Amino acid sequence: MTVTALPTTAPVAPVAPLTPDVDPDDRRTPLGVVGRVTRILNAFSESPDRLMLEDVMALTGLPRSTAFRILGQLIDEGWVEHDTRGYRLGPHAPTLTGRPGEHQEVRVAASPYLNELHAVTGAVAHLSVLEGDRVHYLDKIGGSAARAVPSRVGARLLACDTVSGRALLACRSPEYVDEVLGPRLPPARLADLHRELAAVRQRRGVVHAPADPLTTGIASIAAPVLGPHGAVAAISLAVPGDLPPARIAPLLLGQAHRIAGVLHPQRRRHGRSWLR
């Protein structure tokens, strides 16, 4: 009986299991390239002004080398600009702020009244809308004074952190506020917000934040622009120093009333607005 030896084969190396694309600089960050870039662009979209590298790291959770490398690539492609004051969105940034023409009707209706507010008060005038838990800045008018107020057209900030956002949230139900901000705020902060919004409703939606000399030193005040089914936008004023609400609130409410009349002229009855 003849025994034939089976041919031998080289051992097969074990196949490594598939894992998410992990940043080699930080094994705690299982993000692909798209995820890391998205985090950085979102950080700029939610910030009113320039960011330093440390700010980008804090907002995105990315390690320094990763953030620095991606920012450099975004600069090369025109998405981000950099100077001695930090990083900011670049020439391609407008495509991040929404479709061309989005909210255009509100912008056109509000523009002359924002200009009037700036001319009368000297403060920087803003127009914004509510998008989920964010307030989206659509316009900013202030001439040379605008440089003193670190806001930016296209920025999307947490609504409860801005006077415009709180003016808009006050026009929504408490259930809406719980739904969009409940997951983001600690219970005590959410309860404080509900109490503040209840008081805002008693003031026809006006929100006033006096200047804090220990932080920005900027005072701000906002009021909603009402439509047939609730607030469609908010207008606000901001300035370093003081904005006395007793004098400014009637001006702001009057301009909000006029903007609403342009947007919804069919709602006027017998010379009076439906807003009154």
C-alpha cells in the first residue's frame, strides 16, 4: 500500500476584523474623514466670529494635529480662511448657510426696517429665524459699528443662548421647547428657561439682555415678527454699552409690526393689523 503525502500550504494569516476609520492621532475618535470635516464646518456654522485652533479642538473634540491638518486642507479648498486673528469660513461658506433664495421674502421685507432701526438707534440690527433648536442669522446691518458686535450672517446658534432665539421660542409651545432643547439642557436650566419664556410672553415677546461688563459688554434686545401661525422671524439690536428697553422696545415692536404687514398684507382689517 502506497501512502501519498498531501501537499502542504503556507499558513493563512488571520484576517483583521473590519473597524471604523480611526484617527491615528486619537483612538477615541472613531470618525472617518467626512465626519471630522463635518464637525469642523459645523463648529464654524455655530460660531459668530473667528475661532482659534484651541476653539476648534474644544468644539469638535478632535486632537490638535488632526484639527490643524484638516483646517489646512479646508484653507486650500477655499472653505476656511486664516489670519493672525484666527480661522473663519472662507469664500465657499455661503453654500453652507442654506439654499439660494431661502428666506428671501423675509429678508427683503425686513431690510428697510432694519436700516431704519440702525439709523435711529446706532445699534447693529439683525434678522433671524428659528430652525429647530437653533437661531439662524439672515441679515446684519450696522455699517462700521457692526465690527463691534461679533455676530455673523449665516451663523446658527443655540436658540436659548440669544435674545432672538428666546423671543422666537416664547412664541412656541412649552412642549416644543421641551422637545428641541430638553435633550441639550440640564433640568434646572430648562426650568429656568421656561420661567423666562413665560415672562417674555407677558412682554409681547420682547427679550432684553443688559450689557455684562465682565464678558462682552454688549447689550441686546429682540422682538418677534408675527405671522398668521406664529413667529416667522425675529429682529434684534445689539450695541456695546446700553440699550434701555423702555425706549428701544416700542421702536423694535413697531418695526416688527411693519415687517409683518409687508409679509401678510391680507391680514389687515379696517386699518388695524391682526397683530394688535
